[in-house]
Amino acid sequence: MSASEASLVIDDAAPAREGAILSVSGLCVDFSVDGEWVMAAEDVSYEIHPGEILAIVGESGSGKSMSSMALLGLLPRNGRSSGSAKMLGKELIGAPQSALRRIRGNDIAMIFQEPMTALNPVLTVGEQIREAVEQHTEASPAQAKERAIELLAMVEIPEPAKRYDSYPHQFSGGQRQRAMIAIALANDPMLLVADEPTTALDVTVQAEVLELLRRLNKRLNSAVLLITHDMGVVADLADNVVVMERGRVVETAPTAQLFTSPREPYTRQLLDAVPHLGSRVGGVLSDYEVVDGALRVHEAYARAADAEQQTHRDAGTVPALELVNVDIEYPGRFRQAPFKAVNDVSFTINPGEVLGLVGESGSGKSTIARAVTGLIRTSAGSVTIAGTDITALSARKLLPLRKKFAIVFQDPAASLNPRLSIGESIGEPMYLHEKLNRADLDKRVGELLDDVQLPVSFRNRYPHELSGGQRQRVGIARALSLRPDLLVADEPTSALDVSVQAKVLELLQELQRERGFACLFVSHDLAVVELLASHIAVLNKGRLVEQGTTEQILKYPKDSYTRRLLAAAPVPDPAEQALRREQRNAILAAGASAE
Amino acid sequence: MTKHPEQSGDSRAQVELSETTLLSQDTDISTGTRTRAQTDRIQSSRIQPTEAKSQGKLVRERFLRHKGALAGMGLLLLIILLSFSSIGFAGLPGWWNKDYDVLAARFNEGRPTLTLWPFSLGEHPFGQDVLGRDYFALTMRGIQTSLIIAFIVGLVAMVIGTTVGAVAGYFRGWTEAFLMRITDVVITIPTVVIAAVVAGIVAKQGIVPFAIFLGLVTWTGLARLVRGEFLSLREKEFVESAKSVGASSARIIFRHILPNTVGVIIVSTTLAISGAILLETALSYLGLGVVAPDTSLGKAINDNRSALTVRPWLFLWPGAFIVAIALAVNFIGDGLRDAFDPKQTRIKQ
């Protein structure tokens, strides 16, 4: 069949066709590194049918993105692909760029991970959508604009005609991703490739975008190829799942079957590594029941949990960390008013206790972590560590106190000096505070590496030679080097793959049990916090909206924001997730009617 | 804390073995059966725990692996040795029997007497100039002057530029505003104009004050580059982490941030050194730099610029040495930058 015949067939038969939109078989992707071909994906095969959502799941380096990029001919220069990928019978692999260019954006559209960088900041959102329309159709500018406004309405952006003239920076993160979806949908593509579409978004926004994708998929009957690492997103959205590991397809199964009875050990391992919200305390939002679409709240549970919390407060020990009415402001510049990042926050951590500080981006949780470690000054209130108020101390007086607390940062790649060897990085706090001689220092560094389960020979390595999980272990070793009473962990696992995250969390738990330090665990991921923390504090826009024991917060939240947050977090279980979706919609509806 | 001495020994040796598997592995390093056998073998031969290497040692090792840098280093040493040993320096006599400022009768129209096969230097290996001075001695003297000027300029510019840039970039606020405005002022005044005012006086003091003066007007580019690097690096988490354990500002600047800017500093300094040779040439040409009877490579070229067609050797020798010095310096800079960057090790084995 020649290319021209193929395109004729497509034009006639596409709408009615029942077969697969895309069938990939034996797809291989390699990269040339230093003159050698390194395999990125091998023998990948799957099919997508109209109206289906297929998820490709895998950890970083599993080849999930690259195998999808190969379909569109978007591989980097040093990449090559072989095998077969047929879009409605038309071969994509090896097709000339000019043919692929017609297909991209027309038959297959893409949504990228980071909506801010994928949109051009100097063009209005409307113009960018219009451009996508004009690229592939003969529409006049007026028609294209009309179509663009229609698309904005379709992705549920309020006042689409007015927002047409807004620039990307005037949109929120979720709206930007909606705009990206609008661009992708501009020419009614048959296949939508969504590469980690919600990874950069907060959970509540993620839930909305996923809801939108689901609705659009039903309405337009187009297929979606969802590339993600998040099992919760898969459980929420996908019909079928392809699990990839190190460039190979491990398992292909319908979503429900994959989650209930995974066949392959790798899949099982992956599913086990995913923290499941509510697994430790046994349920989330337990006092909410959805009966006939209406919400019922059992108040009695909440009261019992409340009483328990009171007794905890009166324990009478010196807290490891106490924040009283803390405000933190970022100073303004020129005519900009100062920005209040944290507003009147108070909480207490007793020795040996883990407090999870939860909030979405911009809630001020990292700001608090930095203030607690003396990196930022507070503008009001007091931060008391082991009985000493650090807000009033000068840098010199604070120095001896710094032994008592330590911080683990979010990005293990950025938090280690690339020019210092691992041994030097770990040894630095001890060198500064204990003035050890070389031999003692080397010995202690060796012990610490042992404690975080890294080989001692790593001391001469540099951060770039280590994997993400190993780097984070080094970060933990450095933080623990002075045996602090308080460890502040600022999203320590959010940059890691789930299986690595599980191991790092396990290590943290073990060390915490062994050494008994108090821990302020900052995270956006409720499921991770649940594993570690005995208490949880919830932040929203710089204010502490609720705090209590983990069980109390997860099961009987009192604040409406906490409820929304809990309801939005996807769980890796399709059946439960379907129930939770219903619950979430009910909570949102109740919230809307109450306001 | 050494609970399992054997086990940790195992993992050490094994990691030494399998460098490449490291990136994909996370924790379970001492468990593989295949590697067990290998580690036992290794262990019997050496049981020493991995000793910690100092930064200086690692830098040296990496520099010595860089072939281009070693070649550049060799070439530069050769040139330095040749120029200083041949005609001597600061009163010390050299092995060459003629002086650069003695006029003599021209021998064979001043043509070079150097022959490569059979090798012989002859009376005037590089020939003689119009006045009959021995051009070999003159070129050697020129190399000495140019090298001294170039290195002093590079050093002065590096020290001032790095300090100003680092302090401005790290402390921000009014310190930055003050230092960068000074930098702006220095940039806006054309070098040649200040040179015209000051150099006439300075040049009479000899080449060292002249070189220091040139350094004082050429540090601005480096200061701006270093400040830019500092601005981005000071926001990195590893700097915050150093602050959180109570490291002093000096320690953060010198231990944490400066090593990360070494690439920029070294490349920019080597360019400054090459640039200084040219700047000195330009100023000497205007009569503001090195004054006769002393000479420099640039001055030698300028003095003989009309002789290109009739006596090309007067042009060739100093020119060849300028190129050779500039190349060698740039290669060394390249090697130093790679040596200070731990990420380069895997590529340049």
C-alpha cells in the first residue's frame, strides 16, 4: 500500500473505524553515546483503540517517554528507532519528517509536563491556540479566533472570550495546563499523548485536570496515551496499563486487573512501593459518607479524636520545637509590597515525635522549614528549639545551637556541592562544630556512610556519580552527622522514583526509631506523611488551617480545605479511587452550596 | 559503629570493581552472588579501607590526564626556559653571546643563519634587524618582557576581578551596588585614554609597574562574570545547607561557591593573558608602553611592520612566539578548568 492510498483510506474510514488507532509492535529506541548504541526501549508493543485511555507507567529511565517521542519523530539527534508503529494503518517509524509534521498536531497531539515552559510567554494564550488552529486548517483568522474561544470554553476556562487576550503568566498553573490541552485539541486529534500532564501541579489542581481529561475523552471519543510515574493517576484515569522497566514492557493489563492481581513481580514491587493514603490509619475521610449523591457527616468520631489530642498537649515535656504565632515576610522591592508567606503559625513538636507539615505549593511550608533552621528571619512570633528562642539570637550566638538541628533538602542534586566529594560534604558539619582532626573525621564519615547503607568507598565520589536515591542518603548522613535533636526534612523524597522513595523513607523511619530525634517532615504528599508522621499540620496560603494526630486529620478533618486536599489525592486502587471521586464531587458541591 | 566489618569491606571492594553498574544501583550492593566471588578475590589482595583523597590530589590527577594541557605546559616551559637562559635575566649571564641592544655590521643582509639540517645556529640564527641588532637576542628579550607583562596582568586582573565579583555577588545589597558602580566607571573609561594619561609616567618605572597598571584596568569583565556566577550559586541548596550548619561567609565563598566558578575564572584569565599581550602591543605602538631600548614581542613586530615584504623573518619570529604562548596558555587553561570540574573525569580518561 503506497502512502497516498493510505491517506485516502484514513480520510474515508477514520470516524467509523473500530480497530486500533495506534498499534505499536516491536518498537526499539537506541541512543548513540560515545559511539556506542545504548538501548532506551526494546520490543515495545501495545494498541490503543478509540475512546481508550492507555497509561504507560514506569520509573525514570524506563524508556516510557522516549518510546512515545519516537512515535512522533521527536527523538534527539543521537537517537534512532526501529520496529513498527501504525497510526490507522500508516507507518510512523521511518516516515519522512514532512509527513510526520502533518501528523503532529493534527492526528496526534501532545501535552507536556511543564505548562509554563511549553507556552510562549510573549504571546497571549488565545493567539497560541489560534496559531495551532491556523497551522493545520484553512480557517480565516476570524474563524480561527472563534474556534480558539470555543476551545477555551471546552477546557472549562471561565470567561473564555475575555481570557483569550490574557498572557500565560496571568493564568494559574492549572489553567495553563488547560490551555495546553486546548492547543492539543485544536484540530480534533485522534490521539492525545499526555507526558506527565499533572506532575507539576498541586493535588487539588491535578484532580481537576484529570477530571477534565476524563470528560473530554468521553466527549470527543479520542484516545489518550498517558505517560506517568504516578500510580494514583493511573488508577484514576486509565482503562489499560502498560508497565515498563528498563526499556522493556513488563506487563500489559486492564487497570482493575493490574491493581488487584498483578502478574509480574516487578509490577507487584512497584505497587507495593507506592504509599497508599489511609493504609496506616485505616481509611480517609471516614466520617463522610456519600448516600445518593449527598454528603453525610458523622460528628461523633471527630469529637473522640479531639479529646485525645488535648491530652497530648498537656504532656509537660520541653518541646523539641515550638512555633508561636510566627509570621514570615519576604521584603518588597521598590513599589512592591512585602509578601507575607507565613501568617500566625503555631505548632509544637515533642522530642522523638514526627510532625508532618502538609500543604500545596505556595502554602509557605518550605519557608517555615527554612525559618526553623535559621536560614530566614521571622518577622514576628518565636521559634523555640529545645527551650531556646532562636529568633532573637545573633548569628554568632546561634552557631553552637546549630548542632541541635539539621535540614535535609528536597533536591538531592542541588543540595550537595558538585565540587566537594561525598566525604567532604558529610564531614563539613563535624569539621565546623567539633574541630576533629583528619583521622577522626574520616572515621566518623565512614560510620555515617555505613549508617545510611552506602559503601564507604563512596567518600571519594562526587555527587554526579551517584543516583538520586544515593544522593539523598548522603544528604541524610550529613544532616545526622552531629546527632541533632531535630531534623527538618523538606520534601526529601519528592524528586525520587517511588521504589527509591520507599527505601529512603524506610531508612528515615529506621534512623528515627534508632536515634529518637524529633522531625519536622514537610511534604505535599499526604500518603508519604501518613507513613512517617504521628501528627500532621495542614497549611493553606501561609495559614495553619488544622493540626492534630495523623489519624484525626486523615479520618476526621474539620477544615474544608483539608477535606478537599484529602479528597483530591489519588490512591493507587481503581475501585477505591472511583468511590473517592464521587466523594470528592460531593464535597466540592457541598462546599459550593455552603459558600 | 563497625558492626559488620566484613560486610562493609565487601561492598567497598565490589564498588571499586563495577563502576558502571553504580548509577543504576541504589542499595543492595553487597548482595549479588556473582560479585561475592570477585570481592573475596579482591579482598585477599587488599583489605585497606578506601582512604579519603584530598581535593588537591584529585585535581592534580585529573590535570595530569589531560594531554592537551600537558603539551601546553611543556611548550610554555620550553619557551620560558629558552628566553631566560639564552640571554640571561636581571644581570645573570646566559649562554648566548650577543646582546639585544648592541648594534653591529649587518652580515649577509641580516638574513637568518639558522639551518635545521645539519643543525647549526650560525652567527645570527634569527637574522639581524635594520640597525644590525641580533634578532635572536632581541626576540628572547621580547618574550621575557611579554611573558612578565602578560602574567602579571592576568594575576592582577584575576585577583581583583574575582574578589570584587565574589563580594558583590555574595553579599548583595549596598555592597553590590557600590562595587558594581565602580566597575561600571572603570569600564566606561577607555583603556587607551587612561593609558595615555598614566602610562607615560608608569612606563618609565619599568615593566612591572606598567603590567600592574594594565591589570588594574582589565579586571572588569571577570568581575561581572564572577558576580553573575555567584548570584546564581548563592541561591543553590548546597549553599543553604552550608549556612544551616553554621559555615561562615568566608568559608561559603571560598570552599563552596568559588570552586564552582573556577571554570569561568580560569578561562577568562587565560583570555586576559592573551589579551594582555595584544594590549601591551597596542600601547607600545602608541609609544605608551615599553620604551626603547627595551623591547617586547609586540614592539618588535611594530618596529618592523614595514619590513614584511623585504625581510619577513623580522615579522615571523616574534609573531610565531606570540601565537605559541597564547596557544599554550589557552591549553593549560582548558586543562585546569577540566581538572577542577569533577564531572570531566569520565570523559577524559
